[in-house]
Amino acid sequence: MSLPTFLVGSCRTAISSTSSARIQTVRRTFASSSVTLAKRVKGPIINPDAMPIRDAASVLKALESDRPDNAFEIEIITRVDKSAPPLRGRVSLPRDVRRKEEVVLVFAEGDLATLALSAGATHVGGEELCAQVLSGEIQPTKVICTPSLLSTITPKVGRFLGPKGLMPNPKRGTVREDMDVAVQEAKGLMDWREDRQGHVRAALSQIHFPTQDVEANIKHFIKEVRQTQSRNASETSKPQKGPSITRVSLGSTQGPSIELKEY
């Protein structure tokens, strides 16, 4: 005996409503379980396939054995503070990885200009250098300025150098008068910065470097990122909650990325 059509439709509606309700209940259960688990976990969740730095470096060296000039590249994922500007800094690695010398531009005049030249600056001068910067004739990798010239050059090259991360800034130590020290630091320091997603990427070694040098550079760089996070937190009076770094991966120019542990 078949049911009337109107009863069949009612049954289907009831079954559909019941199924939807059960699905929503399961979703809420799993969602709440995930939230509860996340709250219980006080440290980063470590990938079981993650490797110590030396092991990861050895694997990548083997994969890149025919390309010794390729680079080891690190990616650090940090805990993002949306109310604070992205992290940035300058670091001197135990073993320098740069293949090209820095092009150091110094805006200075008089005795300070002479001091900058003697320290090894590539280009030294006053506001007359702004036109050469804008035209591309001078392509600096580091820019330093004396306090007296900062207000003069800012309207002319601020919008050009700013997006490149090159505009002199007192907080970054690139607006100063001790030109001998400033130029030497500029020639020996590597700039790094965090993107808006909290990722910090940097080439920290070449494949042919000894493994101990690779490890030393990586640990030194991670320490620098952590110290910068701590300084920023103390300046904003906002204590950090949980680990400041949630994940670190090591890759190479043409190789895979391997998650690290024990860093």
C-alpha cells in the first residue's frame, strides 16, 4: 500500500530537517572540540616529520649537490599583532651570505661627508643626489642621512625610497652623525622584514657553506627575530600570549621546504 503524495512529501521534509539538525550538531561538536583543543595546547603543534636544523640542511645539500651556489632560505611564521606594524630589523650574521657589495648612499655635507667617504660609502652628497636617485642613476641598497638633511631630502625622495624600505629613519639607526660607524654597519648588516601575514623570509646561507655555518646563521637569525618581537611588545606594553614563533621552515632555491624543530 502506497502513501498518499502529500504524506510522502511531509516525510521527506521531516527526514531532511532531522538530517540537517544532526549535521549542524556534529559540526558544532567538532568546532567546539577544536576550540577546546587549541586552548589546551600551550606551544606550537610540531609536525612529526619536522627535522633538526642539521638534518634538514643535510637533506637539502644532497638535493642541491650540483648547484652549490644556490641558497638556503628560511621562512619564519610569527604570531601576528594586528595592532602593531610589521616587524623589521637589521642583522649581522656569523657568516655573511651576500654575494654583492652594498651600495651605500649617504646624505651628508662637510666633515661628515668626508668621514662617510673614508669609511667606504659608495655615494656621498647633499640634496643634489636626489635627482640621481629618482632617475635610477644611483641605485642604493642602504641609505644613511644626517639629522640636518633629513627634512630636506624627505619631500624629494621619501615616496620613492619609503616603499623600498630604504628611507632613513632614526629608529632604524640610519639617521645619525657617527658616519664611520654607520657606514661600516650598513656594509655589514642584512635587512629583514615581516609581511602582513606574519611571514619572515630570508636567504641565510649558500648550499656550499659547512653545515655548522648554516646552523649558526639560522639560530642567530631566529634569535634576532625573537628579540625584535620582545622589544616591540615592551614598547607597546602588550605582553605576548603563547609562542612568538609558530613555525620555522628551511628550504633551498630549487628544493623542498622542510619544517624545523629544536630551534
